[in-house]
Amino acid sequence: MSEPVFDLTYIWAAIMAFGVIMYVLMDGFDLGQGILFPFAPDEESRDIMMNSVAPVWDGNETWLILGGAGLLAAFPLVYAVFLPALYIGVFLLLAGLIFRGVAFEFRFKARTSKYLWNWAFAGGSIVASFAQGAVVGAYIQGFEVENMRYVGGALDWLTPFTVLTGLGLVAGYGLLGATWLILKSEGKTQAWAYKITPPLLVAVLVVFGAIGLYTPYVDQYVSSRWFDEISIAWILPVLVLLCAIRVYTSVRSKRDGSPFVATMGMFVFTYLAMLYSKWPYVVPPDYTFHQAASAHESQLFLLLGLLFVIPFVLVYTAWTYWVFRGKVKAGVGYH
Amino acid sequence: MELDPLLLSRIQFAFVVSFHAIFPVFTIGLASFIATLEGLNYRTRNPVWERLATFWAKVFAVVFGMGVVSGIVMAFQFGTNWSVFSHTSANFLGPVLSYEVVTAFFLEAAFLGVLLFGRNKVPRGVHFASAVMVATGTFISSFWILSANSWMQTPAGVEMVDGFYHVVSWADAIFNASFWPRFFHMALASFLTGSFVVAGVSAWYIMQGREVETHKKALSMTLWFLLIATPAQVVIGDIHGLNTLEHQPTKVAAMEGNWETGGNVPLLLFAIPDQEAQTNHFEIGIPNGASWILRHDAEGVVPGLKDVPQDKQPPVAIVFWAFRIMVGIGLLMVVFAVVGLFLRRNENYAKKRWFLNGLRFMSFSPFLAVLAGWFVTEVGRAPYLVYGQMTHAEGLTPSLTGGMALFTLIGYIVVYALVFTAGSYYLMRVLRDGLEKSETTVTDDELQRAKRPLSAANSAIEWE
Ligand code: HDD
Ligand code: HEM
Ligand code: HEM
């Protein structure tokens, strides 16, 4: 092999980081509908909640598949360590997504068995969200890897810390779901969404705060990263807090769009802070982005195609959201 | 009893991939059929085509939805159970699978919505174009995934550096030796699946006297098509087999149930291969048949299983019988297509109950043939994952224990059983409702609800 002229690994790290946050933001609010489902005031609100995400959830989940395939292409070591290490968790995630996916479809056709699909939707969404949160925790925690192979046990990932991050993401997606609902609904459904947003916000801040305090104990590297010298990165938690305040004030002043945007801001800054905590390690504690990367020619071959195709994909996606813009009306569905 | 993670992983993989496979083959074929109907509708403005297209799009929606959920599982199976294999071949497989996502999955997702819900929202031309795009998407998807699979059968364009495959020629790797025969064989298999299901369902409606004229049009169309497609599949299958003979001789030996390399090999119609004893029992065959088919010469040399040590032989009986099931069904399909031609007089193909009953029965056959075909291909590759280079055992996830594998195997079986039951139940419901109910004016609610697969079909799920 010839030496690469320039290093694509950083570009790929940026693409993957972008893909992951796209997935989290987009699937987050529709998983959130499932998380809030059992607490909805009535069946009609549930209809609205489902209708509000029905046209887009499938496209949202495609980002997850892109995440899987993209990791295999650009950072195969991550793919080959995370999936075996999280074997049981991945199964739960997939099972959750399956039940939730079919519940979407069947609930509207069901009559007497409607309640079954309500549970399938809620249960599937909660399990899938929890599993994703646990993956994040497991990443911070690190993996037992020898010679590029995972050598730990089946349930090593399941620790008090990952349970905490799992719950954190469930709460976070719940908040995203609630603020999305503020944006997309009106009347009593919206009133309910307004009502639950502040307590959810508090719950999220408490769990995120606990995770923030816990993390340096779980991982030495993270603590030295943040506390050895005070860097510009400290702006990130501050920004998270500012966004949280914005969520609160805009809920108070009943501005339909802002809570959702501000919640997305919380997610983005938390995510950046997490990336900063671990950079440049991608399979903690041992491997960096460069060590996990695939061959240069593979990165290049895929990058050339992506540069051409992804703009189209983004246009379709935007177009879908545009077609289904506006409030979801009770009993009417979309316009 | 010691639980073997390798065996359990193989069973699990075979189970989840077989489950997934039955949906795509149907949707690929049906997508093209729908695009054809939409095209006819666009040109002729004859409402018959529009009604048929709308009805079949509903069926399509249900099946496509199941394909999607089961497909997501596949994308992660490589990593969970075959992590060493994934890692080793990631430089090739990663980009190929990623290209599938960005060129096919997003395309299908976007245009499916327009196809299912956009008839009154977009201009006629755009609607027809969407149907074509969905069909195109399914083919792009098969292109990439079959390239990945063919590469595992006949690896090319790569070199091994420090234990990892590196691609030296993308063209050689993507268009590897067995790719084109496999792609065309699979494409035709999908067309046959779509056609036989449409034919069988139409026959069923005709027998019930429901919307006879409309369904006769669909039946007639598919019968003409089958007249070309069924013999074509036999020819391509033959080419495919000759390709295998060249690149994977041991697999051909297993398909033929032939132990000793040599000439004058019979074409076995029946036999019970005995791997322990390295021989067959109860052979019934056509003398020199296999030599003729594979070498076009009675003396032609056919490879034998004993050329490789016993632990490098695939499980012969599975390959041998799966191959016979596939070919048997293939020939039976030709018979049906030809009989259909003879029944053209007086439109007898839509009158003879035995023929219509036969077609109903045949609508299940392509699924069986497809699974049998994949079993030939995949089991025949054993013990290798990457033919001749990496075995199943070498590719297995090292940290996987028997208990973990058993847990997920049982898990997938339970989950799929539930989903499949609900899905089939729902599909039957759509079929029972038929053309008549599918056009009761779509309410605002239903129209608006979704651009999502299953919601296009709006029958309620319980019995009334
Ligand atoms: C010859 C065709 C074919 C074959 C052999 C496979 N697939 Fe498939 N797959 C399709 C043809 C297809 C399709 C027709 O494109 C589907 C069916 C429904 C759909 O959405 O696309 C699909 C769906 C589908 C999805 C969901 C896409 C979505 O959400 O839109 C994934 C992740 C996969 N597949 C992955 C796989 C993997 C990893 C396979 C290999 C083991 C595989 N498929 C075999
Ligand atoms: C969709 C149609 C497919 C079906 C029905 C199918 C079926 C099977 C079966 C039955 C096995 C088991 C063989 C054995 O253990 O002896 C197998 C193995 C395997 N196949 Fe496929 N296959 C399909 C497509 C693919 C594709 C497209 C790929 C790769 C891109 C693939 C990759 C594998 C791998 C990695 C194994 C090894 C695991 C195992 O042995 O079970 N398969 N497949
Ligand atoms: C009588 C005619 C047929 C012949 C001679 C034939 C031949 C073959 C051969 C030799 C293979 C194995 C390729 C390998 O080495 O891996 C194969 C695989 C396969 N066959 Fe057939 N086949 C026939 C009919 C059919 C029919 C009717 C269907 C389905 C409707 C079908 C579906 C498949 C599939 C899905 C595979 C696995 C994928 C692949 O390798 O292409 N075949 N066929």
C-alpha cells in the first residue's frame, strides 16, 4: 500500500459524529413518544402522539443502520468490539425496535387489541432507549480488549453507571418527545405536554448532573481531561445549562417552537462534552481513532460516494418533514 | 451438555437471514410489477390498472414493513456473532454495506411514501416515477448485498496485510467471479416470486368469482411473463452451476452427491448421502447425467467430495436435497408456464379449476425455492465463511459463550414468531378484503396518517 497523501480519519470521525447526533436527535423525539405513551391523558392524545411521528420514524431509524454500516466501513475495530461486548444489550435494543416498529403499524388497525400495541410501543421504545443510553455509558466506562478482541464477559457492560446513563437517555428522550409534542400538537394534548416538560427537565438535569459527577470516578482519563487544566471546554456544560434555562423560560412563556430547539441544544452540547471527555479514544481505554480506522483506500472509496449521495439524502429528509409540517389535529392527522 | 456457540450462532444466523430473505424476494418482484401497472395506468388512463396498482401496493406495504424490521437485525448480526470475520473483511464489506444504505435504503424510504399516499398529492408523472424509483431501490439494494455475499463465495480483488483484507481492486472485488450469475439468478428468482404470488392470488379471486375481469388481466400478464422467465431461470441456473463448478468444485460435488472424482457420473434423482461412510445409499440416477450437464460429455470429469478431507466437506445431505428441491420447483414452474400457454384458447387459463388451484398452491413454491437455493449456496460454502480462506470457527466472536448465543437464539425465535403471526394475519386480512374494499374512499385520517409501510393497508386487524 502506498502512503496516503492526506489523512481521512479526522473527516470520518466528523462524519460518524454527525451521523450519531443526527440519529439521536431524530429518533430521540420519536422514541420519546413511546416513553411518554403510558402517561398520556387519553387515547386521543396517543393517536396524536403517534401521528406526529408516523411519517418520519422509518427514515429516522435508517440513520441507525447507517451508523452500524458506517462504523464497519470507517472504524471497524469499534464495530468489532462494541457489538460483542454489548451482545445482550444489542439484542434488547433490536427486539425493542422491532416491537415498537410493528406497533406503529398495527395499533391503528387494531380495535379490541389496541391496548396490546400501546404496550408494545411503550415497552419497545423504553427498552430501546435504555439500551442506547447504556451503550453510551459502556463507552465511557471502557472495554476489556486484548489484541483487538473483546475478552470480557456477557454482562460486564451492565454496571450501576450504565444503568444511570440508560435512565438518563430515557429521561432525555422523554424530554425531547415532550417538547416535540408541544411543537406539533394543540389543545389538551399540548397543555399536557407543557405540563410535563418542567418536571422532565428537572429529572434530566438531575440524572445528567449525577452522570457528570460520577463519570470522573468511573474513568481516570475523563477526570484528568476536565480537571487537570481548566480549558475552553468548560463552556460546554455552561451551554447545556443555558439551554435548560431556555427550555424552562420558553415553556413559561408558551412558545411552541423554542422548547424543542433548546432541548436539541442540550443534547448537542452534552454530546460534544462527551466526545471531548474521551478524545481521541474511540475504544477506551486503549485504542484511538487512528488505531481503530479502516484502510485509507476504503475510507476514500466510500467518502467519494457519500459526498455525492448524502446531499440528496438530506434533501429527501427535509422534504418529508416539509410535506408533513404543521400541527397534528385530533382525529384528522396530518396536513 | 456443552453449548457450542459456533453451532448456535450458525443456527441463529441461518434463522434470522432466512426470515429476512423471504420478504425482500417478494418485495423486489412486486415493486417491479407495481411499477409496470403504474406505467400502464400512466399511458392508457385505464382505471383497471390504477385499481390493481393500488391494491397490490397495499400488499406490498405489509411485506415491506416486515422486511425493514428484520433487516435492521441483519445489519448488526455480523458484528455480534461474527466479529472477527467482520473486522477482517471490513475494508471491503464496510463500504459495500454503507453504499447499500445510502444508495438504496434512503431512496426506497423516500419514494415509498409518495407511491403509497401521494396519488392525489403529486402529478401523475411524479407518482409513476416514484414507483419506478422504489423498484430501482430494491435492485440497487440487491446489487450491493449480493456483491458482498458473492465476494464471500469467490473472494477477489483483495490482499491480506497483517491479518486484514485490503482492497487492491474495487472492480475485481465488487464484480467478483460469481457475482453476475448470482445477481441475475436472484433477480429472476424475485420476479418469479412476485409473479407466482400475483398469479396465485388472482386465481383465488377468480375462483371465488370476485372482480373476475380485473384479476384476469393480472393473471394473463403474469402468465405471459412466466413463459419467458421460468425457462430463463433454468438457463441462468445452469450458467450459475457451471460458474460454481469452476470456482467451488466441492460445493458442486455436494450438490451432485458425488464422492469420487471421475467421468460417467450419473445425475442422481434420489439418494441418501452418508457422510460418515463417505458414500450414498439407495441411489437412483440417470446414467452419465451429471457429466452431461456439467461437462456436456458422458466422459466428463465431475469433482468428488473425497478430494478434500472430511472436515473440509460441507454437510452433504443438506446441500444435496436443497438443490433438488430448488431445481424440482424450477422445472415445475416451467410446466405451469407452458400449460398456461396451452390454456390460452377460450381463456381456459381462467376457467379450469384444476389449473387455478394449482396456481394457488404454486404461490408458496418460490419462497421454498429461494430458501432452498440459499441453503445450497451457504451450506455448500461450509466450513468456510470466506471460501477457501476463513472458516466459520475462525470468524466467530471470541467472547461469545454458548449461553449468550442460546439466549439470543431463543429470543429471536420468540420475537419473530410473534411478529410473523401478527403480520401474516394482517396480510391475509388485506387479501381477503381484496380489490373491493381496498378502494372504499380513503378517509382523510388514513390519507394523512403516514408515509410509512404498513399504514397503507388500512383494514382492521381483528375479525369482525
Ligand atoms: C436480494 C435481496 C436482499 C438480500 C440477500 C438481503 N437484503 Fe436486506 N433488504 C433488501 C434486500 C436484500 C430490500 C429489498 O432492499 C429490503 C427489504 C425491505 C426493505 O426495506 O429493503 C431490505 C431491508 C434491509 C434492511 C432495512 C432497511 C430499511 O430500514 O429500509 C437492512 C438493514 C438490511 N436489509 C440488511 C441486510 C443484510 C445485512 C443482509 C445480509 C445478510 C440482507 N439485508 C440480505
Ligand atoms: C438473504 C438470503 C440469505 C439466506 C437465506 C442465507 C442463508 C444462510 C444459511 C442457511 C447459512 C447457514 C450455513 C451453515 O451454517 O452451514 C448462512 C450462513 C452465512 N451467510 Fe447467508 N444467507 C443469505 C444471504 C447472505 C448474505 C447476503 C450474506 C453476506 C453479505 C450472508 C452471509 C452469511 C454468513 C456470514 C454466514 C455464516 C454464518 C453461518 O454459517 O450461519 N448471507 N446463510
Ligand atoms: C431448474 C432450474 C435451476 C437451476 C439449475 C438452479 C441452479 C442454481 C445453482 C447451481 C445455485 C448455487 C449457486 C452456488 O454455487 O452458490 C443456485 C442458487 C440459488 N437458486 Fe437456483 N436454480 C434453479 C432454479 C431456481 C428457482 C426456480 C429459484 C427461485 C425462485 C432459485 C433460487 C435460487 C437462489 C435464491 C439461490 C441462492 C443465491 C445464489 O447463489 O444465486 N433457483 N441455483
